[in-house]
Amino acid sequence: MSTQRPPEGILCSKSHEWVLDDGELCTIGLTDYAVEQLGDIVFVELPEIDSEFAKGEVFATIESVKAASEIYMPVGGKVVEINEELINAPELINENVWEKGWLIKVKCDTLSEDTLGLMEYEDYREEVA
């Protein structure tokens, strides 16, 4: 179990992605639980900037020593930034999923509608326990 505490306001999806809305952009990453299950991350494929995705669409692929996994959008939006450090250092996800291991930042169009079905972090951890 990770000892890292998530930032206040994190919402999680049943498919193990997290989203944090700062009022302007939504930062998206993979939950600590998912990373624990995957093991050591060895490769990350991220989308291009200006790509647009609907909630539930695959936007990235992550490979670990155990498996390859598709990552789904927890909210819809346009990619405005990717975590380029992960391309050469995917292990940053294992080190800190909340600060160093975020995947993308998106401009969300319908955030209030898209957050339906997302859970507060504590509820998510209970669900996956």
C-alpha cells in the first residue's frame, strides 16, 4: 500500500485513473492502486497535444514488467500538456503517482457532467480493497 497521500480533491474512476481539477485544467494520472498492481512501469505512450478525447476513450498505454494496460479518460477534454519526463523516465510513475507521475493535463469542456461516476479517493480505496 502506498504511503503517498493524494492531493485534496482527487477524483478516481473505476478503471483506476485519477483527475484533479484546478479550476482551469484537469490533471490526469493512474491511481496508486493501479500502479501497485502493475509493478515497475517500463514504457508510457502518451497522446499528442491538441488531441481530443471523450470520457471513457483510451488516451494512453502503459507497459510494466507484468502487463500492458490501456488508460481511459476519466473526463472528456482537449490535451494541452503531457508529462514529457515520463517518455524517458516512466519509472517516475512508480516513484510518485500524484506529483511526478501525472500523465496529461486537459482543458475540460463538460467537467460537472463528466465527474458523474467518479469517486472521492477514500471511496475508491474502499471499493478496490
